Amino acid sequence: QQQNFRLSYQSGYRFPSLFEGFSNVNSGQVKRIGGLRVMSDGVFENSYLRSSIDAFNTAVTASINANTSAQTTAQKRAAAILANQGTLQKTPYTYLKPEYIKSLEVGYKAAFGPGGRLLVDVDFYYNSYRDFIAQVEAYVPIAAPTGGTTLYDPLPSPVVPVAGDNLNAVATALNPRATQARYRLWTNSQSQVYNYGGSAGLRYNVAGGYLLGGNATYTRLDRTENGDGLEDGFNTPRWAYNLSLGNENAYRNFGFGLNFRHQVSYYSQTFLVNGNVPAYSNLDAQLSYQIPAAQVRLKLGASNVLNKYYVTYLGGPSVGGLYYLTVTYGL
């Protein structure tokens, strides 16, 4: 029996990537810009959280529908905006800076039985982030309710307030789509962010040279404040599994390998698209033949042998089967 324990602690900074700091992508509906001041000057100071704007507009619509008075539609809308404008929340975030991480990892690895027939490997990690880098959607009001007077000039050039922060005028501008400048910006979380998870793997050497194995991984991201309007972009499935069975010489120089993989569904947030990535399962298979006299080994196999198409991220390609034949000489 052999056993090993491991324990590590690390801390450090992660500086924003070039895209996080300097992006400038206009996708039509939303302009995606980097979090450094040179790219987003004035936006943070003059914008409102999209989450609060969505809640505000939902409340305005409900108030209008509930108003059965003889008022005109415009009067009902004005009254609804006035009644619900307190729902709007000014963007509390500011320009991008490095994130700081503290990481703890604990692991255990052991071999049991004659010749270490059973191998066990388990680990757990816990990360704590300060100023976690994430994205936020924030909209800038760009027109006053009457007369076309500009409230804020949208990018390019710094967004500079032209009129005072009159909440009713701002609320009126944020009600229709035409008077909003929409942005997705990189910034830092103001709440504590935690990432933790672990993995467990088993490998058993069965009689006759058969190897049976399996592993499972779990990972999760938590925030102390989930209503902060941030999109963390973690984009990692909570659970993933693998099961394998193989033998390099199962029968008369023939060998085989099978590997089954499964990944659960998860919610993905990227600068292009948000949505659920479906769960998927696939099977890898390989058949091999050894010719000892010629020092040649043939391998015929496939990744995703059943050719079940799946996606690993939204907006990306569908992945099908990959089939191969290899010839190895002298190894």
C-alpha cells in the first residue's frame, strides 16, 4: 500500500486580457467594450444596470395595463414611469483592474492491493477572488422625453453628461429602445466570489490485463451577491464523468479501449451569446493489433464513434465523429 497526501496554497493577481481591457465590438444590439478607461470613458458613470431597466420596463407595462382610467396612452405611460422610476439602479461599477485570487488545494493518492492494483486519486480545491473580472450590461439614456434634448452623448468620444441627472427624464429615456445606448462592459465584482470543486478517480487492474477506470469532476462558482447584475462568464459544467475499459492484449495480440464521457448541461455567458449548452454523452473506441515479428502496431479507432453531434459552447461548431487509422513501427 502506498499513500500520498498533498496540500498547497497560492495567491496572486490576474491581469485583464487584451480583449477584456481593449475590446470594441459592435454587434448591432449591444456594443461590447473593454473595461479600461481609454475604451469606456464615461459609460460607467452615466449608465444604469440592464437588470434594473428590465425590471423597470416590466413594472411600467404592468402599471399601464392595470390603469383603467380615461387617461390617454401617453398619460398612462408618464404616470407609470413616474411611479416605477425608483426601480432603476445606477451602475455601481467602475473601470477594470486586476483580480486577486487565493487558492487552497488538498489531495490524496493511494495504491492498494498486490502490485498497486487499485489506484485512488482524490482532490479538492477552493479559490477566493477579490475584484473578480466579469461583465455587466449597462444602458445609457441618450435622449430627453421631449424636444430631443440630448442627455448623454454615446460613444465614440467620451460619454459626457449634457443635462443634469433628472431621474424622471432618465426613466423616460430608458423606457423605449430608441433612446438607449446599450453596452456590455468588463469590470470587477464588488462582492466576494468563490470557486470550489474536486475530482475523484479510480483505476483497477483486473485479472488478464484489463484496466477499468472512472472519474468524476465537480466545479461551482458562488457569489455572495447574486443580484449585482454581473455576468461571471464561468462557462463550466457542474458535473462531468468518464468511464473506461481497455486491454492492450485481450486476445492473440488484439487489444481494445472504450471510453464513455458525459457532461451535464450548463448556462453559458460569452461576449457573443448567452444560453444553455445542452448535456451530451459520447463514446470513444479503439481496436489495436500487434505484429511482434515486424515491430508494427495497428490502431483503428474513433472519437465519438456513434457520431452524435454536440456543442461545447454556444455559437461554436457542432462536433461529430473523428475516425482514424494509425500504424506504429518500432515502438
